[in-house]
Amino acid sequence: MNVPLLDLQAQYVSLRDDLQQAVARVMSSQRFVLGDEVRALETSIAEYCQAKHAIGCASGSDALLLALMALDVKAGDEVITTPFSFFATGASVARLGARPVFVDIDPHTYNIDPSRVADAITPRTKVIMPVHLYGQCAPMDPLLELGRRHGIPVVEDAAQAIGATDNGRRAGSMGVIGCFSFYPTKNLGGAGDGGILTTSDDEVAARLRRLRTHGGSNEYEHEEVGINSRLDELQAAVLNVKFRSLDKWSDERARKAEIYTKLLSDADLQFPLVTPQVRSGGRHIFHQYVIRVPGNRDALMEHLKTHGIGSKVYYPIPLHLQKCFDYLGYKKGDLPESEAAADETFALPAYPELTEEQQIYVVETIKRFR
Ligand SMILES: *Cc1c(COP(=O)(O)O)cnc(C)c1O
């Protein structure tokens, strides 16, 4: 049996006619940038994420950059974030000349540990930026409380967590700004790059709209220098079609996760394997189903590969150990939980169309690992 890490074909087949019509509609209109499709998507996403505004942009990476620009992050500022994330999280800070301050993670959820954030706050801290890793919200209450106490805005990197909740609030509605990615492999993925920002602050929304169009409120008048980062109509048309299935897909992913966790817990394995911890009081949308195998990770992944099963490490090098961040002065051992997670965890296939038969095969293959 063959079990890829992700199978986008299966999803495409289920929506082919609608997607092709949507693309044909945009081609007939010959309107490609910031038109009706983008406006419709912005309306849907704002409502879905319990935010007053949603502002489309060119990628999740740009969403992070635009969010920090809208909060005036600049050289000399510090932004507190997690080192256990996709590169864009730290890069958005560094791109603006500010300093990413990496705070270690909770070893059970892999999200930033709020109890360590307090110690990292300095007079230069401009933003606290948690990541809702793998589709589970970082513990927002203690982070928001710290932000309130110190007057520091919180930006959510919700690129992996559209539709996730924490105590009844949707990802992207809790911080001042939420940042989302429509990269094709995300729970809501386009046919290329795309992203969106959410906010309920009217002024921040207006500024984000300017910043994504070179800082101008109209074509030739510029209040400030922004960037060119717009969501295009073809992407929005595809996303408008796929958005209707998002909740169904995320529920399916969560169901696959439940099945894996049950099968793996009953498996009587001869080696330690830790299944994902789901915090109570929230919805985990399982962008990834990540397990932990201390000591044996690479050998188990190789064993799975030999048996036709895809898997992947998210992420093998924590950001504080990336070559480009040498100048920040971190060294190996500084953030031990993130480093251990990078060495011991990996994702199993857990996309919505995965069959139970495939899941049983994955777990039976893991059971045979010695
Ligand atoms: C995917 C992702 C991003 C970047 O999104 P792109 O659309 O690929 O630019 C940022 N942060 C996290 C946590 C992500 O997973």
C-alpha cells in the first residue's frame, strides 16, 4: 500500500467542476487583482474568524510582515516568538531590522510556553507573536494578559490554524492581528501562494489595506512606504469554492487524529511513542498530526518510507539555530525543548481523504518497527 504524506489530487477530484468554473469566471472577467472574488473571500473569512475585517495579501509570510509593519515594528525593536515554527515567523521580524527573541516551547503541545514569555519582556519588546502550531492554538489567555499588563500587542501567526478555537474564540480574533496562509498544503489551500490578515481594529485594518498597496490609499498618493502584496482573483475564486468545505475537512482531519491516537495507544509498542496532546477548551484542526519518538525518529521514518508511507519533520532546525540568525548569538542548548522537539518529532499522513484502511496500515507498519 502507498500512503503519501498529503494527497491534493483526492481533494481536487471532489471539487473539479466548481473549481474549473470559478477559474473560467475570472478568466472571462479579465479582472485579476483585488476584485469581487477577493472581496467575497475577505467577507467570508472575517465572519468565519470572528473578526471585523479581513485583508487579503500575497502569502502567509507577507501577512506576518504586513502585521508587524502595521504595528510599527522597526530596527531596535524586539518581537517575542517561538523558535519551533516555519522560517517565515522569525524572518518577518528580521526582515524589518527588528530582533526576534525566541522563547522555548511547552514540550507537550510544542507551542510557545507563556510562563517563559514574561522573563523575555524588555522595554524594547514591541510585539508578542505566538504561533498556533499544527492547528492548535497557543494558550492565548496568559499571553493576552501579559500583553495587556505591559501594553504590548499580540499578533497571532495562525497560518496553520484557520478555524481553531481557544476558549470559544477563533484563531485570528484574539490578538490585535491574525495572520493566515493559503499555501496549497494548508487546511484551506489555494492554487499557489496567498494569505489574509484579520483584525477588529478599524485603524489597523485601514493601515493594512494601504500597506499592501504600496502604502497608498489611492493609486498615486502614498502616506507611507508599503509593499506590493495583494491576493489575486484567481486565488480568491479557488479559495471561495474550497472555503465551503473547510469545516468538513478540518473535522475529518481531527477524526483521523482520534483514530491514530486510539490505534497507537492500543498498539502495545516496544518503544516510546508520544501522541499529540490536545488542550481542553479548544478546537484543534490538525493541520499536522505530529508524534514524538525519542531516540528512534529517523530510523522509524526510514522504516515507514521503505513501506510506502510518507512522513515529514516540521521542523528539523529550530529558528534560533538557523545560520542566518547566527548574529543573534544563540547557541545549541539555549532552548532545549525546541531542540529536542526538532530531533524527536515528525508528522504522519492525516489529510481528510485518508482512509481508515490506510491508517491501520500506517499503525501496523509502526508496530513492526524494531
Ligand atoms: C505556512 C506558514 C507561514 C507562511 O505562509 P506562506 O503562505 O507559505 O508564506 C507562516 N507561518 C507558519 C507557522 C506557517 O505554517
